[in-house]
Amino acid sequence: QEDDFKKVISHAKEYGYVFQSSEIYDGLSAVYDYAQNGAELKKNIREYWWKAMVNLNENIVGIDAAIFMHPTTWKASGHVDAFNDPLIDNKDSKKRYRADVLIEDYVAKIEAKIEKEVAKASKRFGDTFDKKQFLATNQRVVEYQEKADAILKRMGKSLENEDLADVKSLIEELDIACPMSGSKNWTDVKQFNLMFGTKLGASAESAMDLYLRPETAQGIFVNFLNVQKTGRMKIPFGIAQTGKAFRNEIVARQFIFRMREFEQMEMQFFIRPGTQKEWYEKWKENRLKWHLSLGMGEENYRFHDHEKLAHYADAAADIEFRFPFGFKELEGIHSRTDFDLSQHEKFSGKKLQYFDPELKESYVPYVVETSIGLDRMFLAVFSNSLQEEELENNTTRTVLKLPAVLAPTKAAVLPLVKKDGLPDVAHKIIEDLKWDFNVIYDEKDAVGRRYRRQDAAGTPFCITVDHQSLEDQTVTIRHRDTMEQHRVAISEVKSIIHKEVDM
Ligand code: ATP
């Protein structure tokens, strides 16, 4: 697993997807830059989300709020007082941990044991293996599962009650049962605020303390009434946006999974009080469908319903994805009640209510939100797509099977040789395609090597121009995933690609 993940990181660098930020100065911890292919992939994921959320829903509109917000925003939202993570230090190893993530890592170890048992049994029983039944009846697996559940439950309760001493004892107990740090010498658990502070204004006296936003959601809440009025929106309706958020994460690791500067794609859906259960279920289902539409394997997703609820929520679930380091949160769906709007009413003194023409009354709407990290989605797509295949001639090929709709480059146009007018034909094809898709030209090396290069870069199509092309205006089109090649008329190429890559 660890090796797989290392391969993901080095492939992302080698093929121009993700670089360590300020690499020539040895980088900055948990900050990354998207390179020439990464920026395209990220943009395509963002567009795929925007299309599904904003363009395909008549009652959802998109905005782009500023990163800087009036500082009272963060008092009202609760972030100044409560946007903390519990941190714990190990005095011997001098390592710092986020206590809840550390506990989740212990649980992941137990879950890995369960998966191992499942794999063993599935091998033993073959076609007759019934996973559900096995999970429910196998003594050892049931015990593991109970243990994992009990740990998470206890952690949830302790954090909710601010019982940090119990969080510490839980870590100590787990460390004895299943040593991970190799040491038992822990500090107390402390709360650590994750917001980055900065200053606005030129002179020291007039400067105003600001925060870099730790989530995009508040930019939507403070604009709720402006959008509702100017857009003549009727409840239920949604406001969506994508944009940067900043968190001073205690432990930054796992590549772009947990960054200090990252991008969120959020949608806040405003509803009548009392209908939150129904909308919460609807959005859970909707969002899972969106993920499944990319064809990355149903078995790689699962819901995790929260035991521990944030101060604003009455229900919350994560969509978890199977990353190279196990199932982890990819997206959150939260029923936030009227917490945020009510708080902003209180702190701003402005009414943030909606007059419901059917009920003939005004109320503060309830909110169900969907919140996904764009970088985390990038990692999900990228790591899931990277595969090594054994070919018939005993060689392996590295192929990045990105969903075609998301691939940064849709096609590479390759003249078989660099002469006889083949490059001219290739350039002409590019001229025609480039208005519709991101396409590239490649004439270096033997064509087989060029195919492999495009496979590894994630390009779904290669279009090869050869001598026959000069005679009959045809080319071969090669499909990345199947490696099949077909001879087609040049005039057909565009529609063939459209069919595969259009959203
Ligand atoms: P975690 O428990 O992993 O810290 P969270 O529950 O605090 O995440 P939310 O506040 O619900 O996360 O944020 C919504 C989404 O934003 C997450 O599902 C995740 O995809 C993304 N996200 C949050 N923090 C980060 C980060 N530091 N780096 C990258 N993406 C992030």
C-alpha cells in the first residue's frame, strides 16, 4: 500500500501533474502546485462538478465570494471559538499528532485486518463466498468490527464533551494494544485553532485582524439574501461555489489529501424548516450518484454516518473513498439547521429571513450542504486511475486510466515519421480539433514509445498519421484503455472523440 502511494506521488511529478510548492527552496510543508497537466485535470473536475450542481439544476446558482471576509463572520460562525483540532505530542519520538486522526489510524489498522480476513475467506470459498454473511457471522471479524465501533464511539463522545483527558487515555490504551508510535510518553491533549490570521491595512494602528477563510461556506451564508432577492429564488434553492480555503493543519501528510491551502466545492441548499431529513437523504443519494457517474468502481465508496456532530449540525455523513492508504473522507453532507443564518442575524443585526409565499410566513431557512475538497477528489481520481498492466508479451505498461471526461489532454496527434508531409497532415488535424479539445502534437521517438508515454500521461486517444493517410484521408485512432486501433476517416475523428469525452 505504501509503495502504491509512493508510486502515485512520483508519477504525479514525473508526468507534470503535481509539484511540491517552492521546490527549489526544498518545498513548503503541505503546500503543492498543480503543473501543466494537473491544472487541466483540476479544472475539468471543477467543471464536472459545476455542471452537475449549477447548470443541471434550475434552482441552484453559483457565486464566487472573496477569500477575505469581515472578521465578525468567524465569530458568528463559531470558528474563532471552536474551529479546533485536538493535538497530542509524543515526548519520546517528538512527533506531533492530531489526536482524532491518530485514533482513526488505529481503527484503520483494525479495518485492514478485517479486509485481510475477507480476502482470505473469499479465496477459500470462491464463487460461493457471501461477504455480507461472512461479515455478520465470522467470530473474529465481528469482534474486530465491534472493537473499531467502540473506539470511534468513545472518541466521539469524549470530543463532544471536551473530555480531552479521556482522548489521551484512549490513545494510551490503543498504543498498548497495538503499538504504533513505539512509545508511551504522551503529553496532554490540547485544542489548536486552525485559522490563519493576517492583517488588512497599511498603518499599524488602523490595521484590522483578518482570517483567511477556513471554508467557503460562510461566503454563501452572508450573501444568502442578496442572491435570493436578485435571483428571485424560491425555496428550496441552492447556492454553489468553488474556491480556496486555508487551514493550519496540525499534521500535514498524505500528499494532497490534507493541505494547508486547498480548494473546496460547496453547495448550500436552503429549505423550509422541518424538511431537512428529506433533503439530507436526497443530497446524500445525489452526490453518491455523481461520484459513481465517473465509473471509478462502486466498491470504492462508502457512507460514514457521523456519531460526533459539529456544533452546527443535526445530521452529517461522509462519502468515503478507498484511497491508497484506506477508506477516508472525500466529501461531507451536513444538515446544518438554521445555525449559520441565525448566527449571522444575531451578529449583524440584519434580518436574514425568507418570506414563503405558500405558507405566508417568514422564517430563517434551514440548510443542507454538500462539501467536497477539489484536491482530495483529484487524488481520488488520480490514484484510482494509475494502473500497471501485465501485457501478453510479458512486459508491463503503466497506464493512467483517467475518466476520459476529466483527462487533461483528450488526444495526441502523432505523425508516424517526421517527413514525407506527415507532420503537415498532423498539424492540420490539430488545427481542426483544438477548438473543441485540448490536444497535443508529438513526433519524438518510435510510435510505440509515444503510445506508452500518452498511456502514462492519461491521454485517452492517439491519432496516428501514416503514408496511407496521404492517399485516402484516413488515420488510425488508438484507445488508451483497450489499446485497440481502428482506421477511420479524418473527418470522423472529432465526433468519435466527442462521444467519449463530452460531459
Ligand atoms: P478532516 O476531518 O479530514 O480534517 P473535515 O471534516 O474537517 O476534514 P470539512 O470541514 O467537512 O472537512 O471540509 C469539507 C471537505 O473539504 C472535506 O470532505 C475534504 O474533502 C476537504 N478538506 C478539508 N480539509 C482539507 C485539507 N486540509 N486539505 C484538502 N482538503 C480538505
